[in-house]
Amino acid sequence: VLTEYFYWYDAATGKHLEPSTLKYHPAAAPAPAPSWRSTAWHQKELADMTAAGIDVVMPVYWGAEKVEDAWSPGGLQYLGEAWNALNQGGANPPKIGLFLDTTIVADRNLTTDDGKQWLYRQIADFFRAIPRAAWSDVGGRPVVMVFTSDWTAAFNQSTFDYVAQQFRADFGMQPYMVREVSWDYPILRWEGGKRVWDYERATQTESSYLWGGAFYGYVDRGGMAVVGPGYDSRHLADRDGGRVTDRRGGAFYTEQFEKAMANPKPLLVVETWNELHEGSGISETQEFGRSYIDLTRTLTDRYRQAWDQR
């Protein structure tokens, strides 16, 4: 069981905590204030993930190229310290994988040498900042999930092959690459703002998933199951009215798990741990307390039972 972890919050400056942008609000004191600079906050979140039955945490990484995104590389140091402290104390924190937010691709062509090198650098820099003992382990390999191809000018199989080859050369193993399904076929070109796919050449990676479980619900597509508790972006000024999927007091979340349990897959993603702006998190909040942590533990236990009995 994996989940995306948004660690961009900064209680010291209020960044990503602006009241008008939050659907739900972080747990109040005495809980540590949410901050990428706070080892104590990361420790609490990791411990809560363990309580929820999460095996792998996927920090949502934005690279290290923009000054305004200093939290992205900077927060990994504190996350690593928190993981080490919990691990040394016998707390069994979730292992750490990478969720690469591909909005940072910024229309690069990932079929060129420069494009492929740029993509690999984002992945390699992340894992160099994470303690090796903390790396997620799926078949002996660390997990790399990539968000949608929406901000990519072009890619093809060589894009992923290059990443795998370079990672093996640098780290002695290949990553367990999980693509969003919009990477299933190479982009031939863009026309009128839409991708034209090359359906004759399917892209191959270790697995795939469909983004959007929090608002679409469970869809049986890709190699990973994706579920979420609900979604609400109506209050966000940049969403053109937004959209909502009502949580219905946890009923929506439970129903999506049950759909996934009918034909369980070896990897399941809970979307998300703590995206407070879009209202898709299951972490402790002022609105829900720890109820979604407890519900997630019940549901992940049931999912594992369904997998064992398949």
C-alpha cells in the first residue's frame, strides 16, 4: 500500500497553508505544525502512516531547479532524519519511494539527450537525498511513480530505458518504474492542444496506474489499484469552478476499496495522504480527527486479506 505525501507546507512562512486555499486544515497543537523543515512533523506523519497500514510513502517531488521550490530538495533531509529516528526506535516507518510531479517537465522533449538527462537527474537527485535503508523495495527495487504526461512535448520508450540504464549504472539496480496511463503510448505530436498518440508502439515500464481515484473512484486500469476518499477543488481560484466528489462520511472511500478488493492487485495507492487544498487527504485534520487513519487501517487490512485469498 502506497500513498502520495505532500510535504511542501511551511508553518514558518504560511506557504501552501494560505486559508483561502485549504479545504481541510492540519491537526491543531499539540501536534507539530506542518512544515517541510520540521523533523517532528515528518515523524508524526510517518508514524500515522504506519498506523494506517501504509507500506510506502511517496513524497511529491518538484525537483531542485526553482528558488521558490526550495522545500522540494530541502525537505528530504528532514524526512530522512525522521525516518532514521523512527526506524532506530523500532517503529517500522513506511519505506520511501518517489512520486515525480511532472508539471516540472515544462514541455521538454524527453526524447532528446538533454531531455532524458534532465529527467534522470530529477530521479537520481531524489534518491541520493534519501537514506539507502529507507528506499522502498518492490521486487528489490525502489519505486518511482511519474505523474501524467500532460506537460511533456514528446517521449518514447528510450526515455524510460535511459532512466533504467543510468540508475543501474549509478546505484546498482533498476528502479521499479510506474507510469501514469497517459504515458502508455508515445506522443507523435500535439495538435490543437491535444496529444496525437503513436498507438503502434506501446510504452513498457514495470507497472502503470490511472491518476484520479480521489474524484473518479476506482477504475480497473493499469497494474496498480488507485483509491481515494473524495475530492473538492471548488474553492480554488485557478480551477474554473472546480469539481467535487462527496466523501459521504467515508462511504465513498469504503466503496472504492471494496471495488478494488473484488480483483485485488499487488500494489494499491491511496490518493492522497495529505493534499489539503484538493481535499483528498486521509491524514489527521481538524475536520476529521484521526477517523480516516483508522478507517484506512481497517480497509488496508481487508485488502490484504482479499489479496491473500485471491
